[in-house]
Amino acid sequence: MLTPALHETAGLLRGQTVAVPRILSALLLMFFSVTQGQELKPTPSVPTESPAVVDDAAPSSDDPQKDDQPAAEDLLAESIEHTWKQFSSQENVALGDVWKIVDVENEKYLKCVGEPKGFLYTKKKFSDFELTLEWKYVSDPNGNSGVLVYTQDELRLWPVSMQVQLHQPKAGSVFPSDGAKGTSSDVASLAHAVGKWNTCRIVSQNGRLSVQINGKNAAEVAGCDPAKGYIAIQCEGSETLFRRLRVRDLSPVADAVTEDIPAAKPGKTEAASPEIRSTDSAKSLQSSDQTSG
């Protein structure tokens, strides 16, 4: 027979035996409810880093430079003597008498006085390149100048080259000069009024020239021969200002080398060099009136 104390203890045990399963059941129900509730909600995805998208679109005409192209060279950054040489149709004409670099509002201008006729040419030869410049005539309504590309070593008026016209009535026209080969293009002038700045962009690739004047396509000629030479700026009778004169050499690195005019043969004086004398000046000047635009 159980004592009162044992009887009370037994009752408590029976109560706990009944309560424990109920507590466990309640906990299980709560667990399943929470689990099902979470399954009903979408699990947020963890963002993963996607690879960068490479923009392989070709550059626009406003920015022709590509990552693998060299930076453009400012042809007015140094002194004239550092970058350029001169040919004049008259003997003993100093470079500084015709061409000057002047500072205007912290910008360098190349000034051509217009006389005597001749041209300024780079010390380096170029084949594939992009040349950009701005020019304006000070007052001459028939202002005349031009860019000679692929200019050869025999210097005279006018040398073997392809001539890009900056002549006010014909700006943008292109034609072969003095024996050069290539197609020509005669276009109506795209120049602004005298006294206003104009832009010129010339691109040479494999003997093909593309010319833009003031942002408009002016000419495209092909089959140029020779297709490598000096770049020259004409002095052709008009006071002219140039600025922002830059060239980007697009040739293979091995081709982008300095190629000065060959030295005079032994026994000849410096005065006999083709750089400072004209070749049959009278005949040259007569020829210039017939061939120059």
C-alpha cells in the first residue's frame, strides 16, 4: 500500500508523463508551421558579379583615336626649326622671314606672311597618318594655301606630291602635283568666310586620302603614288594663320622614323643645297602659275 508521500509523487510523475508528449507535439507543430511559412516566401537570391561587358564598337569620326594608336603630335609645340624645314622660291630667304610661331591668348599660331612663294615641310616622312589643323585668311578674299602630302625630296614649285586645296574658292579639292599619280577631286568650296577659322582633317591609309573641311566630307581619292613623303604647308601669296596643327602617325612603328633630305654631295657648299636655293627659279615660278590651284 502506497504511503501518502509516494502516492503524491506518483501523481506528479503521471502528470509529467502526460504533459511531456503534449509539449513535444506543440513544438513539432510550431516547427512545421514556421518551415511551411518560409517555403511559401521566395528565397532572395544572392547577386553574383557578372563579367564586364566589352564595348567593341568602332570610334566615331569625332574621336578617331583607338586604344592601340599613338597620341597625336603637336607640330607647333616646339620651335619651327625643331620640327620643320623651309623651301623658298627665292634664294637666301630666312625661315623666320616667312614663317613665325606666335602666341595668341596662350595658344600657338603659325603665321605665314605669304611671300615669297614656297612651303614649310616636316623633317619626318609619313605614309599612313591623320592630320588635323585649323586655318584662316586674314583679309584676302581669294586666299590661297594648301597642304602637300607625300612630298618628295626634289624641292621646287611645286614638288611631286598630292595637293589638298585650302584655296578659298576650292577648299577641299585634291589633285596630284608635278608627276604624282592618283585620282583627283574638284569640289565646291566648304570654307567659311574670310577671317573665320576653318578645320581640315586629312586621313591617309595605303595611298588613299580622305579629306574633311569644317566637318563635312570633301574628297576621297585613291591610288596615290608615291604614298609616303613629307607633309608641307604652302606659302602661296596670302597672309594665313594656322593653329592646332597635329599629326597622328598610323604607320607601323618601324616606318615612323626620321628621314631627312640627303646631305649634299662632297665638294658642294651648303649654299648649293636644294633646301635654300630654287631650281631654275624663273621656270619654276612660271610653272607654278600653270599648275597651282
